[in-house]
Amino acid sequence: MANFDMLSISPDLVLIAFALLFLLMGAFSRTPKVHKYDMLSIIAFSLAILLNLFIFGSKRFGFYDMMLYDDLAGIFRFIFYGIGILVSLMSDPYIEGKVRHKGEYYALIVLSVVGMSFIATSYDLIMLVLGVEAMSLSVYILAGMFKHDEASAEASIKYFLLGAFSTAIMLLGIAFIYGTVGTTNYNLIIENYNKYLHSGLQVGIFMLGVSAVLAGVLFKIAAVPFHMWTPDVYEGAPTSVTAFMISGVKAASFFMLLRVFLVALKVTVFNLVGIMVFISIITMTLGNIAALTQKSIKRMLAYSSIAHAGYMLIGFVALNKTGLAAIVFYLIAYALMNIGAFAVLVLLEEKGKNLENVSGCGFLYPFLGLMMTIFMFSMVGLPPTGGFMGKFYIFKGALEAGYLWLVIIAVLNSAISAYFYLRVLVYMFFEKPLDTGGVLQASSPAVTTALVITSLGVLVLGIFPQYFFELTTKYMTYLP
């Protein structure tokens, strides 16, 4: 029914209004440098969080049933808005002097988060694609924001080509699904599938459509073999944008996997388990092995993000409440530890991007060394960090589903990853410092705030995980 439920999208309307304000301020202001876009952006995301809190707990269909706001969508909105705040905090000192139009930068961050929010509330494949494009188009431009940097331009072009290819594949899959069941609405897809199953449904074409949609989603989460240019994109993009992509875009893409395949296409999920097991194994293994040989920290973190996608796919393979809830828990810990690690790199990037360039920084800048230690420990999966508990719950879900051998492979992969994560700390604390310049702003209050928030978040998730895991389990109602 045509229910234009404006309240359910009120947080996004506020964000869109702020994005337009940023663009107007950038276009018409004679003194653009005096504007505190980062603070305004934080205010925008804070208002969106308050509005989301106001409607949290309700279940609302709207816009011809093309959108559904429920508890899980609400949780992911909190994640996206929180990521927006953290990225805004770490951006300003980094882009100062490098980005001419700062208003555009923050407007694109905000609009990309709006796209993520649309993905979270989509209840129709067409609405899903609109959300994906709103998110992706902004990120394509953000990746190339350093106009005079060839690596940044290359990252933008490659990400655009990757995104366009994945969207085209996804649209082809949606066309096949629509051609067989006559709808793109999540609820009606399963209804029509069961209705037409014994009356001439072209199951082969339907499954072809499902496979194409899955390929599009796997492109977005950078799973092997769809990861090709991901390390180039993450390395070439501005560091603050890489942090945004590696946390926000990844979280939105995993939400797509959960919502689309456990609601709209749940008749097919058991047929996909074998494929997902294979993709999970090669994704975490290739990501970790490739990261071993990297000298650039950003490129190493890019490959590690591929490996983390492989770990999270284990939760989908388990197909039980523990495994699915663990994906959400893991995504929160993953976002915090990655944004934190990239915030440290933002401050150290003036020294260089390679491991040798951070030699001795652990003792020269003890606060940054401590922060990086927490984030690297979390990425390895060592206690007491959120990364450890995230892997614990993922593995617990897999064990409950009988995948002991898969857990053994994942643990071996974690052992491999310890080498390249801890190598960063070895360079920071046990190598002699190189004379390659100072840090950008070792005392930047905004970035320091982001570091304190992310490190505390990682530790709280590691020390008091039960409350957060019970919360994600409570709202994970999608079971096949």
C-alpha cells in the first residue's frame, strides 16, 4: 500500500538537508576555510542517531512496501551513523590543504551514509539498488578527492569500474528473478516462488538470477575472486576515505547479504552453503597470504580486510542464530578497530606509508603506539579485544552447525595473520626511527577523540561482550 511513512526516513532527511547545506556553504561562502564542516557533520549524524532512537523498536513498512524499518535496520543505522561521526572526526586535519572544496567532501560522506541507510531499510530489490548506487557514487568521487594525486585518481577509476560491473551483474540477476516470479518485493518473491514452483516456474533461470545477485554482493564485500582491484583502491584513496570504505561499505554489503538472502531469497540459501564455504576459505586464506608480503601498511590492511570478509562469511555458512548474530557483532568490532588503525595512519602518514617509515614511532609517540597495539591485537584476535570475541562467536556458531574443520582452517589463518599484524608493532617499538619527518598533528584533538572512542569500544566489546552479543542475537530474527 502507498504508505509514505516519512517518520521512518526522518534521520536520512536530516542528513540530506545537511548535505545540501554543505554544498551551498561551499558554493556561496567567501570564507569557506572558517566553516567547521566536521563539527556540523557530527551534529548531523548525532541528530540522525536521536531520531533513529526515537523510532527504534517499531516495525514500519512504507513507500509501497518498498521499505521496511525494523530492529535490525535500526541497529545498522546506528552503526552507519557512528561510522560517519568517527570518519568526520579524523578527516579535517588530514584533508586540510589537500582538498579544495571541503564542503563537497563532507556532503559526499553524509550522502553515502544515507545510501547505506537506504540499503538497511530496503524491502525491494529496486530500492536496494538505489541505496547501493547512492552509497557507491559518493564513494567513487571521495576516492579521487586528491585531484593531483595519481594514485587517488587511479583508485577512483578502478572503484568506479568495479562498482559499475558489480551493479550491472546485480541488475541482470534482478531481471532474471523478476522474469520468473514477477516481482522484486522481498516478501512477494518467496510467495510467488512457492506459488509457481509446481506450475511452470523456470527454476534454472531463477537460480541464475540468484547467482548473479550473489556475485554482485560478493563484489561489494571484496570476497575472492571478486577482490581484484580492492587493494589498489584502498591504497590509492585518501586514508580517511579508505577507513570509511573499509568499515561503512563493508557493513552495508554484509547487511545486503543477510537481508536479501535470508528474507527475499531464503528458498535458495541451503543450495548456496557449499559455494559459500569454498568462497570463505579462499577469501580468508588468499587475503592473509597476500598480506604477508606487503610493505605498505595501507595495502596490508586492505588485504586483511579481504581476510576478515572470509571470517565473517563463516557466520553465514553456519546458518544459525549464533553465527548470524556474530556477523553483526564482528562488524561493529571490525569497524572500530579499522577506523582506529587508519586514524593512527592519518597522523603518521607524513612520515610515509611503508613499514620502515613508522620505525621507532611507538616510543616517539607512546599514545599512538598504545593505540596501534590495541587495534593490531584486535585484528589478530587476541584477548581482551572485540576482534577476539567477534571471532569467538563466529567460530561458536560454526561449531554448533558442525563445521569443526572450517573452524580449524580459520584458526590457522588467524595464526598466519599474527605475523603481519604484529610486524607493524615490531617496526614501531623495536626498530630505530628513520628521519622521515614528523607526524601530521600528534595532538590533533579531533583525531585523538576518534582514537579514544575506537580503542575504548574495542576494549569494551572484548571485556563485556555478553550484553552486545545478546543484543545482536535478540534482533537477529532472520532464520531460513
